Amino acid sequence: MIPTDELIEIKKIRASFPPENSTHLGGISDGRRYRTVFGGNSLEQSYGMLRQFLLEEGYEDLPLPTDAAELKLFRHPPGKKAMKLFEEYGYVHYPIKIFFHPHLSKEHTLILYIYNQNINQSLLYFHDRLPQKNK
């Protein structure tokens, strides 16, 4: 049995957002946004890992697509036939963004961004609406 003084408490991202230039469970943080990648053998497996991660990090109350098939519906913008170069598509619901990897060779890879809800103007930052001087 491990003595209690040797136990390390892992804080959930939602309760204790990782500071600038830090890593947490394989992801990186700039203090305002945390980024991590999930890559399984299938989109279903990757999405399952991502959902479990969000649950464990305190985001169990967020509405998410039911399964990978529903998530795929967010891959392209609605009503648009042509994709724009360098534009990311995926599921967006404050404070998270789930993007599909831009390279087709990594079609089972999902990129998760979690935004720090405890900073000033976090909603504007999330939607990329801050004036240039505040970024």
C-alpha cells in the first residue's frame, strides 16, 4: 500500500486550469487554452477516449454529440460545398472545441481544445472576437 504522503493529487482541468507553458496528461496549455490530441484505431475509439477525458476532467455537464456518427455531421460547415483553406471544422460548445485532424491520413484523430473559463473575456477569446491588442 502506498503511504498517503506519497499520493499525488491530480487536479481536474475545470477546477484548476493548467498555467501558461505547462503540460497536463499529454496536452499543453498557454494558460488560456489547453490542447490535446486523441488518436485511436477508429473515429469511434478516439471519440470514446475524448468523452472519457472530458468526464474525468470535470466537463460531464457539456452537451456532446451522442456518438462518432453524430460527431461526423460537424466535420463540414452546413450548407457549404467547398471547404475553405486553413479553416477548422468540428463541434464547438463553450468552453470546448473538437476538431477533426486536417490530414486525411489521420482521419481517426481528434484535436480537443478546452478554454479557461476563469479568465477575463474568456467567451470573446473562445469565439476569436477579441481586438488584436487584447490577444
